[in-house]
Amino acid sequence: MLDLIDKYLEMPNYIDSFISDNEAFYYPKLIIDRKNSGVKFIKCVTIQWRKVWPKNRTEQNRLMQNGPELADKLASVVPENILVRLVNTANLPMTQQISLMKKTDYLVGIHGAGLTLGIFMPLSSIYHEILPKDHWNLVQFMSMMTGHNSYFDIVKGEYNKIDGYEYIFLDENDFVEKVTKHMKENNYFQ
């Protein structure tokens, strides 16, 4: 299934696992090493990430500062044939965003409109909405309409103001514990 490895992971010189605010993808080094050793990925976990708001947007509370660390930690505990990637879809054209979702088996991210892209995932896929505070549960409503499995969890985190924006630093252990719990419930660990 995963001849879908994104062009960035296919590039021979794409060996570090750094993402800037303007880049769209982050792959944990462990995932890159697995790809280079010939592992065939059969499932794809996409972590929806936003670190910056588009120009002139002032909303707060949903900027995730530690996305790469969450992806690294998750990649270290899932079976080696599961691709973990962190994606900032805001910098991608809509056709690419839809293409990514068509190849996503498990979508997890902080509450927000970006998760609505999950309507393009295969029907057997899973939505997982992280609620950093008391927000309305968008995913539960969307999954009722699309027939996807869905989960929502409040994940421990700390808020810090950086450059006038309020960022959440999700607790890595709590995040990974909740994601892997739902993955196990859906037989991802076989």
C-alpha cells in the first residue's frame, strides 16, 4: 500500500529529520532509517501539526510546539511497519492535502478545522482528536457523518507564550499512551 512514501522521504539527501515553519513534512530519523533498510510500511499515522498561524490570524491555543518530539516518541514504540509522519497541511495545495489523507490510516491532531480533511481517508481509517482545553468535539460529529472510527482525548500539556502566541507542549508520554491505546484497540500492533 505504501508506495505512497512522500517525495521528501524518497530523496537520497533527505537524511536529517528537521522541519522548518515553512516545510510540510517531518519524518522521525527512526522512520527514515527503517525506509532505508527496506522496511515495507503497511499503515500510515499522520500527525496533523500547526506551529505557526497564517499571516494576520490571531487565534491561539492550538499551536503545537513539540510536534517533532511527539512523532519521534511515537515512532519509537509502534511496530516497524507503521509509517509515522508529522504534516503541516497548511503549506500544501488542496490536491496534495487530499492525496495525503487518502493514504492515511490514522489521523491524530489538535482540535481544529484541519482535521476535517479526514473525510478523504479510507473508511477503515481512524480520526483521533486531541482536545487541549474545553473545545467542541469536531471529530465525533465528522465521524458520525463519514462512518470512520473516532476517538477524542484530553492530553496533558503546558501552555507557554512565545512571541505573542500561546503554544501547547503536549506531554509526550500521555500523547503516545493514548494514541497507542487506540491503535491496539484497532489491531495496529500485530
